[in-house]
Amino acid sequence: FLREALNSRKPKTILEIGVNNSRKYDYSSTFNFLSYVSANKDVKYLGIDIDQENIDGIFKDPPNTDEENTDEITYINNNKKLFKKNKIDFVNDDSGKYNLIAEKIKSFLGGKIDMLFIDGWHSVDQVLKEWRYIDFLSNKGIVILHDTNNHPGPKNLLKAIDRDIFQINEPFKGRKNDWGIASIEFKKSLKW
């Protein structure tokens, strides 16, 4: 779903709330975002996470450097290059600190978000705080909300969204064996 959204939407600015430093590349959102940034010119990524270890893991060399880890080593080295080229950046803080994050969106992403990925703390209050970043959503912007099948914040946000204003796609809704994901965007007639 995420790779398809990246390839079809071709975002130039990405804000990810909840950095995932997993080495299991098939499902890591952060891996998919950073791979996309690496493969595309003029794309910027901003990751927000309260846990410094999640951010550090993006750059940390694997425990052993044998031939089995060559893909992982390439990924880590690419991330270091992207950071040096000012294509990726991170904020180690609470994603609910609107003014702090808003300033970083303005300074690093130019004040516009083409893709907002919300996968931080899943409480109702926190997800509502993170939803406020739609203030920066570009005309072609999309919000992707993770964990919509099981966690109270994402589930309740989806219930509360005005479907006269937003178009919502929930490809895995109700699946018991899936965390769930939804894409949310302004209806075409309502974009500013």
C-alpha cells in the first residue's frame, strides 16, 4: 500500500510521525520512505519520534558486517549520505508539540507536506494533535493513518472525519490479522 502510494502520488515532501528503524524492510514505513527519497531527486523527508533510539537506528551499523548484511549496510550508508545532503532530517521530541514541529515543517519542508504518515502514539488525544498537521497539507497532499483496525486513536479519528470534506480509503478495514491503514485526502472539489 505505502509503496503504491509513493509511486502513484510522487510526493516531494514527506512527514512521518513514528520512525521505524526495523531491519525488516518489507513492512518498515521508514525504510520505504528513505528508499524513495534516495531514488528521487528533490524529495525531502522529515521524521518525528520521541524515542532517540528509533532515530539512531536509521544510521547505526549492523552488529556484524559479513556478506549477509550487504543490503543493510548499503541502506545505512545511503541514509548517512541523505542526511549530509540535507534530504532527510529528524526531530527527537513529542509529535504533539505543534509549534515546534510546525517551525521544522516550515524551515525544512518549505511549509508544505505532500504525504503525512501518522504512526506515533495511538491514543485519541495524541492522534488528534498529529492530525493538526493537515494545516500544511499541499494541494496534492495525502494523509496515511496506520493501525486503524486496532488502536483507539486512529479508529476514532476515522469515525470522526467528515466524509463530505475528505475522501477515505481503507483497503484492510476489519481484517483481524492486519493492523489496518487508511489514506485520507481532501475531496477534489474542496482543495484550495
